[in-house]
Amino acid sequence: MNRARNMRIMLAVFILLFALLAGYLFYIIDAYGDYWFASPYNTRVSSQRSAVTAGDIRDRRGVLLASSDAQGARTYTADEEMRLATAHIVGDGYGQTIGAQSLFAKYLLGFDAGIAARLETLFSKEKRRGDDIALTVDAELTKYAYSLLAENRGTVMLMNYKTGEVLAMANSPSFDLEAMAGYADGSYVPVDGSFVNRAAMGRYTPGSTFKIVTVVAALRYLPNATSRVFKCEGCIAFENSSGERVDVSVAVDADGNVREGYSALRDYGNEIHGELTLKEAFAHSCNNIFAGIALELGADKLMKTAESLGLNGEYIFSELVAYCGEYDKPNNDYELAWSGVGQYKDIMTPVNTLMLVCAAANGGDAMTPRLLMKVGDGSRASTGAEVYKQLLSAGEAAFLCECMELTVTEGTGARAALEGFTVCGKTGTAEVSSNDAVKPHAWFAGFIDSAEYPYAICVVIENAGTGGSVAAPVASKILNRAIELNQS
Amino acid sequence: MFVSFATGGARRMTMTAAKSKKLRHVSVAGLLAAVLLFCAASFTMLAFSKGAFDYRALLFALLLCAVTVFAYIALVLIAPHADRCLFILVAFLVILGLTVQYRMSASAAMHQLLMTLAGYAAMLGACAVMKKAAILKYLSIPFAAASILVLAALLFVGKESGGAKNWISVGGTLVQPSEFVKVALVIVLSAAMARDGINKRPTVRELVPSMLFTACIAALLVMEKDLGAAMLAAGVFVMMFFTATGRFGTTLLIILAGAAAAVAAYYVFEHVRVRVEVWQDPWATYSTSGYQIAQGLMAIASGGLWGEGLGMGSPSLIPAYRTDYVFAVICEEFGIVFGVGLIAVYAIIVVRGVLIALSSKDGFRSLCAFGSAAFIALQTFIIIGGVIKLIPLTGITLPFVSYGGSSMIAFMTFIGIMQGIASANARELERELDDEHDGGPDTAEDEP
């Protein structure tokens, strides 16, 4: 109990505080530094733009996507459809989107140059030129994906699930990079919503693709989930005032009409599946069984599983600005049941769904999405393939693969099949309006089970119909094109 | 390495006094040379960076080196046993600060150089006074009264600048009296809490007046919207209270009361709420209240590990780039690695301060040195933590580096207090050795 001892304790506290400062400084710059640097608010980048000629951006095959002319002004590929298809990948230079031009400005504008190069610029009157970069995307494939979206709003993202390389990322509607100079003065007015990179930041109702999450929760918390037989009676009923589950006979009359004050959860087209295993229920996308599983699990376990799969989290990828999905904790049986089948307030981004599919395809490990293939002549290559997180155990991944395979062989995803390849996937049909005239969003998320073509894809087409009839065929065509392009 | 030669090499002196003395002088000369070299190199770069060769930068550097060496010599003359390493580290911070100020505005740097001179003078003065620390003990009551009077007067006659109403104009220059209140606070608290004898400690009841005094100061500062200074005063009180009494329970209770006050402030004051919201997400309100933090973070991120290079950044984008945000400017141009080095320099200064306090036998002096170190530690933590978004931002200066005379003079006074005590410690030790061996320190050399 003397002063010296107390002072030594305080000395330790001071040292801890300073260590905390230093550690946090390193941590926060390591985690967010590239984001902050690439922020559209960072005028240091735009002021550097006038001092340095930005380098070229090419795709993985060397197709030129963006370049600088003799005056230093930015020019883009002359192929208009490709320009629109790759607009979100390349990114505008006016702070509307965050693409390669801002994420990799460090290289394009030579911010990573050594002191010697900087001093040289200081003394020479010549404009310095930043490094050229090559992206992992395949511009041809992205263009093809964009063309399939056609007049619809929607998005396609295709990733190599072994390496995390993003091969295609197309969004519709898009904007014209070449016309962006006229955006500030209002002479170019792009279509409403065209600046959103839907693949990475589009917050959609997931519909049945969310059953991937529910299946994982069942595997984790329900005993004998894989061997059990589940029963679909075609209807689960709820009382509207309390939101509690009630017996079907209470809520529904003899003709099958729902009585006043009650509501019913039914399958698409009022189908009754009868007795199914978990795998079959997944393949046929049985809402009743999955809602039942959600009710059996309870909100806490479903939420815990969803969060372990990335929902409600934050993606910090250095080469892609992306959002996670959201799972809002349900308050009663009604909300819980619907949340288990991807309705209620469930939100998924295509990239979050794709990460789950990639993890299933890759033995449980989700790879970090990558867009940068090489800088300059390749002497400073990007970081290389890197596991983002093990989202699933090997057993869970294998079971999900079987579920998704069955979905394509004999379930709702039949139209995603490709001759000569094993395609696995999940369809989704997301109801987004109580008005029957508004069509649902069509989802398909899946992958090719192949060591040679390890491609995973996520397709969302807004207000276009069911996932199985609209999104699955589009996914199949794009996967086929990806294989073709990589054969030649 | 710095730590091992702590507090005038007091412990080593008992073994081989002359040897350790020699060793210390050699290492310190090297350190001083390195700091002067840094000064010369950075100003040479600045001279070249503005297109035409700016010979005034070199003159400025020469002047700065001269001031540093002069202050060093004066310190050694006044207090032969002063902690030279501590002085040189502070001189490094001063030179770094002036480099950054000069890079932004040569005239502001000239003004700051004058303030540095005043600061060194304050250091030497404090060092000399600290040798007769007893005088200060008796002055603590007047100091306390003056502090409260000045802060209270500011409520009526204070000028508002940078959001806080705590400035007064003295002969055309704005002075911030709250900076000097910091020094007074340390002296008043030390006098109230110090008890002679190793195991004597004040009771909690005896410390109620000093608790009230601190609360009064903090309340006045909050009323003047100087939240940072209020937080500092409260924080330093808690640290000194714990050191003097060693009561974990009571200290925890005071911290809880402080936390409750902070929560109350959050609900009562709109500007406190804004600070916390901005801290949580500066990007949400980028165009208004979040602008400063976001700009600071972008500046640090743009600098990367090794910085953009002196003169190559865009410091003026950040509001308060000369004062509160100078750390972000340094990180942008010198890099994060340098920034961490800077944090380490502050850590070493604080460690040496606490070691000086530890080797003082006199309760009052020991607490004075400890309080000074605590102030430097806490202020550095609060401002750097605020800039890097570790804690909510409160606008206070980065000691020795930020632009501003009051802050410079106040913190130099703290260093002077430490130096005076270091010197007193060494003399006391010498006297003890003399008594033991019936001879001077020279005979100690013969000991095995």
C-alpha cells in the first residue's frame, strides 16, 4: 500500500493506453484504409488525377476497358454494350459508384510509388503516368450476362469458388461511362437506380434461396435432421392479432378459404408435398416444411445461424465494396415461419448468397472476392487467393451440395442443368408485393461441381416471375458461356 | 535503452558513478545529433519543395537548431542532473511540430518558434523553482483560488474561438488560460495529497476539498464548452487520487460517478450527443458534423504505411489541421509507421516522467512529477485517440506539436517540473552517498 506501487500500476496503465493507440492505428488502417482512401469524398485522389495520367484497366484477357488519351482524359472501350456491362466494375470517376477506378486508384494514379518516383515527378515537368492494372473479370462474359438481363432490372455475379476471382458482375440498368462527363451539368441523365451495383449492394428479399440458411440451422440444431421425414400438409395457419400458430381447422373452412382474422402459409401454387426428407424438401422448395423447421428451431437459433453465415455483419473486402444480408429477429410464430422461407424482413445481397454457395462448393471455405489480377507488369501481383472465412463445416457443405444437386436434377432448378456437367443450385421466388399484379423477383444461386470449371453464380431478375422458370435458364446459359470461353 | 538510463541514472550511480555518467553523455550526444539532423534534413526538403529554392527554410532550421542547443545548455547549467534524454525527446517533438507548421505556413511557424522560446524559458523557470519546491506548496491555495477566479471570469469576458469560450486577449494575442490551470491543478492536487513518509497516505475525507476543487474546475470548463479540458482535469484527478491513496474501491466509485456524469452530459447537451454520433459513424454526416473526422481518416489512409512525403499531402483539407488535427497531417505525410513512432516517443516521455516520480523521496515532488506525466499521457491519448476514431473526438492540442502558445508553455512547464525534480532527486542521492562513504561520488568509483 504505498505510492511507488500505485505509480507502477499507473505506469502500466499508461503503457497500455499508448499500446492501444498504436495497435488501433495499425488495425483500423489495415481494415478500412483502402476503403477510406478510395472513398469518393477523398479529394486527394481527384487532385492527383490532374497531376498524374491514370493507367489502363484491362480485363483478364487483356481487353482494354479504360485508358487515358494524350490529354490525360479518361476513355473507355468503344463497344457500347461492354461499356454498359462493365460500368460498375470499372466505376465512374465522379464519385457516383465505387469501382476499380477508385478502389485501385492507389495503383492507377501511382500513390504506391516509391519516394524516388515522387521526387522525380516533383522536379520534372512531365506528367507522371500511373500503373496499368488487369482485373480478374472476363469482359466478354460480363457483356453476355448483361445482354441476357436485357430490359429487365437485375444482376448477375459469377465467381471462381476456388480462388475467389470475380469473373462477371453485370447490373441492369447501367450507365454509360463515356457520357459521365455530362452528368454534373445535367446533360446526361442515366436511368433511375443505374448507379447501384446490385450484385454487391442490392438488398433483395431472398425468397426460397434463404432456405440455404434454414437448412444449415436444421443441420446444426435439429437432431437427426438428415434422416428425419418431414411432413407437408399444405398449410400452416396463424391468428392475425397475436401472430401465434393455430390449428389449420380453426383458421381454414371446409372449402379451403381462410377465415377472417387468420392467415395461412402455403406453398407456391398451393401444392401439398406430403412426406419428404430434408433434402427433398429443399429440392422441391417446400415452404411448409421449412416454415415448420423455423418454428421448431425458434428465432434465436435461426438468427445465430444467419449471423454465422455473414448476415447482419459487415464485409470488409479490399477489392469490392459489398453489403451483407440482414436477418431481423421475428417476434411471433407468423413472422418466424415466414422468416424461415426468406420472406418477412429477410434481406440478402446477391454477393452474400453467392458467398454461401461458394462455401458449400468449396468444402465450407468462402474465398475473399477478388477483382485485381495484376498491377503493372505483374511484378507487384495482388494478394492471391485467400480464405475469407470457413462458413460451413465440411459435413454441412457436403450435405448442402447434395441438396442443391437434387434441386437441379429433379427439383425446382431443373432448367439450370447443363449437359455433361453437374450443376447444383437453389431457386428463389421472392414475393415483394401484396399486389398480385407485381411479379416476384426470380433468384437462382448455384455452381458447377467441377475441378476444371469451378464457377459459382448468382442471378437475380427483378419482378420477372419464378426463379425456376426465369433465373435458372439464365444461369445455365451464362455458366455454359463461361465454360465455352475458357475452353478456347 | 532510454529507460535504462532513467532519472539521472540514479540506481547505477551507486555502483559505478563516473562510468554511468560517461555512458549517458555519449548516448545523449548521439541522440541530440540525430534530432538536429532530422531538423536539417526535413527543412532542406521543405526548401526544395516550393518550386524556387527557399533559403529562409534553411535559416529557420539553423535558428531552430540554435534554440534547441541553447535550451539544452541552459538546462544542463541550471540543473546538472536534469534528464537529458527527456529534454531531447521533447526537443524532437518541438522540431517535428515546427517542421509541419513551416510546411503549412512560414509565418505561423515563425510565431510558433517565438512561443517555443517562451516555452523553453518556462521550462527553465519551472526547473529552477522546483528545486525549492517547498515554496510551491504554500502557494497552492492562491493557485487554486486564482484558477477558479480566472475560469469563472472567462464565463463573462471570454472570447469564443473554435467553439469554446475560453480565450482572453492579452496584448493582441489570444491566450487560453485553461492551459495554465492544468499546471495549477497538478500543483494544488499534489500539495493536497502528498504525505511525507513512505506508508502514510491521506484519508478520503481529507481529500474532499481537492475533489470539490477539481469538480468546480471541470464544471467551469464544461460551461465554457471546453469538454476536452474538463475530461482531462477529471482524469488526472482520478489518477493522482489513486496514486496517493491506493484505494481501488473509492477510485472505482469516482470513475463510476464520472461515467454517470458523462452519460448525463450525453443526454443534457446537444453538442455532446453530436460528438458521440459522429464518432460512431462520421460518414453518415460527412457534409456537416462528420466532415472533420472523415477527412482526418482519409488523410491517414492516403498516407499509408510510409506517407506521401513531406509537402506532398493536402493537410489544409482537414479543419484544425494546425492544432487538434496535426497528428493526421503527420500521418499523411510521414506515414503510419512514423505515427506509431511518434506515439512511442510520447510513451517514453511519460515513462521517464513516472520514473522521476518514483525515485523522488519527497511526497509533494513525487506527485508533481507524476501529475505532469499523467497530464501528458492523458492529453496525448485523448487527442490521438479522437483523431483515429478510437474514442469520441474532443478538441485539444497534441502536446509540443500543435500550433498554439498557451499549450506549448503549459506543457513545457510540466517538463520543467519533471526536470527540476530529477535534478533534486540526483542531488539527494549524492548527499546520501556522501554520508555513507564519507566522501564524494568520485570515491564511489573505487568500489568493486
